[in-house]
Amino acid sequence: MPADKFGYKPTADQMTFGHLVTHIIESNNSFCSKVAAVPAPKVEEAKDSDAKDKLVASLKASFDFCTDALAKVDDSKLGEMTEAMGGQQVSRARIALGLAGSWADHYGMAAMYLRLNGITPPSAKK
């Protein structure tokens, strides 16, 4: 997405592309931390108004954190309970499924935003 389109949102009720990026960063750090039972990284909070390069660097760092954290997951611990959003106690496996679902949802949203701006998502290019 071009830098000047990070403020784009398809309708008044939807989030901006920049907000989607900050949401993905926060979700990655939170979900991957909970699944792997490791502390979330101490990072400066990303803001919708941050420059594209800063948001992209933070986004890449969140996926790098997930790669490292998930590589340490021991499937024997997926039945352990941990706190989810809202204080609810759920299994690490449930959070892992939520992570997979959120990645699919976030990709779909990002792809839609790109297509609405005349950009073919990289994964859809031949």
C-alpha cells in the first residue's frame, strides 16, 4: 500500500489501512506470546498516524517475534489454560486457532483494501 493510502478506509465505519496494520502488530505480539507461553516483546505502541516505514518495520518485527515464539511451542502444553481477552481462561490451543483465524481475516482485509485501490496483492500476482 502506498504511504499516502495508509489513511484510506473503504467506508466511514471501517478502520483505516494504518489502523489495520497497528491491529495486526498488537494481535501478533499478544496471540504468539500466549500460544508459546513467552513474554510479549516490549515495543513502542504503534499508532495509526506513524509513517509507513515505521509501521512496516513494526509489522515485520511482530511476524519475526511470532516465528521465533511459535518455533518454541511444545504441543504437550497446548492444553494449558491461559488468560485471553476479557480475562476469560482458554487453552493455548484455542488461542493458536484464534491466531490462525486472525491471520486469515487480516490478510483478507488487507487484500480488499489493496484491490479497492487498484493494487493486486503480492500473493495474487502470477
